[in-house]
Amino acid sequence: MPELTRQDLKEVFIEALEPFAKSVQDDFKELKADVTSLKTDVRFLKTDVASLKTDVASLTTDVAFLKQDNAEIKRDIADLKDSFNRLMSNIDELITMYRRQEMELLSLSAQMARLEKRVEQLESRRV
């Protein structure tokens, strides 16, 4: 039986380990590709998060403006209610004055009719 030399052992180990080393190397290449892909995904996520933060800031500003507009609208409505109430009060006073004037005119009309009747009677006596 031939004796194994150091070179023979080295070749056997290299021959046995070479597929394993190639397999490990391929696995590392795949891992590197996955890590690179993850880094890219993380960059996109960071961009998306930054965009979302900008959108949230914009929405917060919009909500603040809406709150301010809402407060102004509430003040305007309160002013309109107050103006409407004053207007209705003035209309009520006007209607009251009109009714009072109408009553006075009716009274004066009746008084005038009586006076005209009296004048007719006095004129008929004179003749």
C-alpha cells in the first residue's frame, strides 16, 4: 500500500473542501445580495417615512387652519344671530307702530265721518 504524503493529504482535503468552500462562497454572495436589497428597501422606507412626516406636518397645518376657520365661522354665525335678533326686534317695533297708526287712522276716520255728518246737519239747518 502506497504511503500518503503530505501533498496527497493536501489534495484530498482541497478536493473535499473545495465544493464546501464554493457553496459557502455562493451563500455569502446571496447573503450580500440580500443585505444590499435590504439596504435599498431601508432607503426607500426612510424616504417614505420622511414623506409621511411631511404629509402629517402638512395635515397638522391644514387642521390648524380649519380650526381657525371654524372659530371665525362660529363668530360670524353668532354675529348673524345677533343681527337677525335685532332685525326681528326692529320689525316687531315697526309692525307695532303700523298697527297703532292703523288704529289711529281708523279712529280719525270715524271722527271725520262724525264731523262730516254734523257739518251736513248744520248746513241743512241753515238753509
